[in-house]
Amino acid sequence: MQNMPFPRMLPVRQSFPQSRPLDIRAVLRDEFAKVLPRLKPGMRIAVGVGSRGITNLQIIVRKVLELLKTAGAHPFIIPAMGSHGGATPEGQREILEGYGVSEQNLGVPIRASMEVKLLGRTQDEVEVYGSVEALKADGIVLVNRVKPHTDFRGKLGSGLMKMLAIGLGKRAGAAHFHITASRFGYEPVIRSFARVVLQNAPILCGVAIVENQVHETAELAVLKPAELERGEEELFARAKSLMPKLPFDDIDLLIVDRIGKNISGAGMDPNIIGRSVHGYSAFLGEKSQGSPAIRRIFACDLTPETHGNAIGIGFADFTTTRLVNGMDKQATYVNALTALTPNGAKIPLHFDTDREVLGHALASLALKDVLQAKVVRIADTLSLEH
């Protein structure tokens, strides 16, 4: 493998339509006018923040806190991320701090307890849980990005409704959600769980973020409880239209420089790579189960922001020994078991150097001429401009 020639490559840049400039602080100020009448001096407001790498997250959260303080409220932050961070208060706090959402930077407490309580039951008599720290507050504000989900297709995906259903439920609620969703489907259960939370928790509003193809903030909206479900559907449609794609339909080898929870809830976004969290076929004699058709994937490294959570490594056919050594297996396994997606945590073939991995990956394609292999390299599944 040391002497195997590799295909020549050249840089490619995708051109996406530019979004109109957005004054984040001004938009939030105007949007928050909808809910300010509900705020009274002295109210304790929990601001829920998740585990995704969202551009301008610190700026958005800081402005939300500022608006709440100006209204006389006393805000604090809660991690609204289900089982992420190894399902520990310390782990979830560490994830937030990696995004600049820390007590030191923002001047408010972070209350990261994993304790939950029963909120109510759905029409099917399924129990729904919520964070005790959030429920102690006089009001709850959620901040999250709206985009297509990694595990299912529908009119909703990742966003505020999912944060209501899963993120606020901590590990216990997230596990209960995934068990229920395995029987009744993701989107119906997100809707039914979120409706119970909206009826039984003091939700003040949700701050919805839409990003464009190059990971820039394209749109912001503040949704009141009564308009949250329908409003998120509309934002989801716009977010879906702004999702980037790989510019090729047929790829022999995809090299992904980094994977991580800040890139995608699945580590590598299945919407981009066409491989499902519930399994895929790597048989060379048949078409890929998704689009584009990618025969082999090589995942090189973890992002620092994922804190060792290597969920999504199971979508790769090959990886490096350094990535495997950098895994926090506890955090990865907790995430995979809670989400009932063990495929995402499987460790693929791995070798000490990138050259070894590339050699074995190309050889496994059984091509007559390896120099004609169709190879694509990307930084991650969120960054597809280059």
C-alpha cells in the first residue's frame, strides 16, 4: 500500500446564492416585542441551549439574555440536549462552554442538573418528562436551529419542537422518546410529546434559527407557544431549501476530514452522505440506498467541540487509529443507546496513517485502474462550499 499511486485531485468551489444581510441583534429585538408583555420584573427565565454547532450561537444567546434582563427578568441557562455530553451535568456544561456559552462569558448561571419530572401523558397514554430546573422557572425560552433531521423525513426535523420533546427531557426523557418513536415514528411522537410540554410547562417562546448553504445565519424568528408548531413547519421548508449538497451523484471514495456532534446530531449528516442511521449496504454490486451513491467513506478525525463523542463513526468504512484513540466511548455509547442507533457507534477498520487508510480504501473498490477512482474530500458535512 505504501507505493500505491493515488488519483490526482483539484480544488472545486460550489457557488451558492447569497442570503440577504441580517442584523441579528436588531431582528431579535424586534421579534422579542411579541413576548415582552408576558414578562414581569423578577421572573426567573430558563434559556434552553442545545449541543449543536450553530453559527452566531453566542451572539444570539447573549442578545436573548440582554432582552430578558432589560425587561427585569432573571435569566439562567439550561442545557437542553437530552443525553449528550455523556448524560452528565459536567459533560453538558462542557459542551456549552465549547461554544462560548459559559457563565464567565455571559454572566448568568448554568443549571445543568439531569433531574426530570413527569409532565403529563400523550393521547396514547405515553409519559412525557421535563427538566426539573426548567420547570422551576417562571418561563422557558428555547434557542435552536431548524433544519432537516438526520433520522427521518417529514414536515418537521431538528428544531424547537424536537428540543421540547427530547432536549428538555434530559437523558430519561430522550430515552423514553426514542423508545416511543421506534413504535410510532419520529415526527408523530415529536408532535405529541411537544404538545404535552407546551400544555404543561411555562414556555415563553422559541428562538428559531435558519442557516444557509455556507452555515451563515439566514433567518431568525421568535415563535410564541400557540404559533410554534405551524411556524416551525414554515421555517423548516425554508431551511430544507437551503440545505447544501455534494455536487456529484456518484462517488467511489468520500474523505471527511472531521466528524462531530457540533457538525450534525449524527456526526456526519445522513442527508449529505445518503447513509441511514439505521444501517446501509456497502456492497459494490448494487446502488446506494440513498443519494448520492458513495461506495466508501473515510472519516479522518473528530472535532474538538464533540468532546470525544464519535457518534457517526459507524457510517464510515475506514478511519484512523488516532480518531479511535480520541473517542470517549462512554459518551458515544450513551448517545447511541439512548437514540437506539447502535450502528452510529460501530468502529470501522482503522490504520495508523492516512496513507494506509487511503491505500486500503481504494483497493477495496476493486477498480481496474485506481487512478480513475472518483474521490471527493470535504472538511465536514456542514461545509460543502469547498
